[in-house]
Amino acid sequence: MNVDFSSLYNHHEREVFNAVVATAPNFPAIEASNELMCDVACVALNRLPPRYIRHAVDYSFYLTENERMEIDAAIAESVSYAFSFVQARTALRAKAR
């Protein structure tokens, strides 16, 4: 049996990626590095529960307004934490050199 799972993805990925790009100008040293931006996205995504879906419209349709607000707040908190974490780790590595 040949099953195609390519339509499955974590709903939070796109939202986190957008939030990372929107927040990056506040962290110019991180924004300048593709590697650090990816690290921020990974840290933020790892702090959120995965929500695997096939179609974003289906997922959004079943959420209440309160659930949407909670998800948005969780994403914002995760991205904020991730930038602080990556910034601190980068500073520690620079001191160790």
C-alpha cells in the first residue's frame, strides 16, 4: 500500500513562522542569521502542543473565538520565549570563545 501523507502538517508551523518573522526586527542579531531564525522557530514550536491537520479551514472552523485567542496568545508567548532563549544562548557561546 502506498500512502501519501504529504498533506499533513502541524497547524502551528505557519503561525509560528509568521510570528517569528514579525518579531525578528526587535532582535537584529538574530534576524541577520537564517540559522538563528530557524532555531527560534524550533524552540517556539517545541513549546506548543502539536496540532496536525490536513486543511487549515477545517481546523479553524471548529475552534471557538476563545480557543483562537488562547492559541494566538500561546504562540506569542512561545515566540517571545524562543527569541529570549536563543539570544541568551548566543551570548553565552560568544563569551565561551
